[in-house]
Amino acid sequence: MTFEEFAAARLPSVLRFAGVLTGDRGLAEDVVQEVLIRAIARWQAIARLDQPEAYVRKMIVNEYLSWRRRSWRLVLSGAGTDLHSRPAPDHAAGYAERDAIWAELAKLPLRQRTVLVLRYYEGLSDPEIAEVLGCRPGTVRGYACRALAALRVELTVPPLVAPAIAKEER
């Protein structure tokens, strides 16, 4: 398979993956562009691999994680979520819920967020995620456990505004 064939066939898929990973369409496009520039230079070696897309996906994860080292601040906002969303029957409630989840994901450290995206969006197993991140499966499970615990706490805390509104209505 040539690079052009790979890019034509898999570009939408890797862009969606990068979009879910970063939460920002512009950043996802930047990350994929950087990765594809590096991949085309090494395409002969990448094409010989059993799963070239898995290798490119790993390059995307590494590029995304390296953005932090470049002293760029990543802000995960609801603006880029249209990349992979489907509106719920109640559009306002669906957007509010999705924005709340994105806001909580934004608070997670990059590796924890990456583990959740690889596990729940890409459907990778712990050993596969460990290979992508260059760590042990136990470390992946630790990242996932801490990330899910943080999300559970943040998403189940009742809002403090509701009791105040209920008192005003009496």
C-alpha cells in the first residue's frame, strides 16, 4: 500500500481518533498533519509492518503527549466536540451533558485522558494501550482507575445551586 492510498483510506479515521484524543478539531488536524509529514518520510518501513494504522495511531498519541513539552497549553473545550458527536433528542440537554463531560476530561492529566480514549473510543486492551504508551499494563490500569475515579466523583457531586433555587421558590 502506498502512502497516498493509506492517507486516502484512513485519514477520516485517524482524524476522528485524534479529535477524540485532543477534544479540539484544530489541534487534532495539527497533530495528524505533523504525524503524516513524519510518516511519509518513513513510509517504506511503516508499510512493511503488519498494522501500519496502529503504528500511525501510536505516532499520533506520542505527538499529542509531546505538545505539553512544547509549553503550549491545551484547553479542552466544547468547541471541538462536533467532530464526533451525535445530537440527542433534547439538543440543549445533550450539549450541556457532553460539555460537562469534556470539561471533566480536560481536568485529567494527559496520560489518564489518553488511556480513556484508547480504551473506550479505540477499544484497545490494556496490553495494547501499554504498547502504545510505552509502559506496563499495570500502569495503564492505574491510569484508568484514577481517571474513572476522578470522573465519578466530579460527575456525581450534586450541584450546590439547586437547594438555593428550591428555597427561593417557597
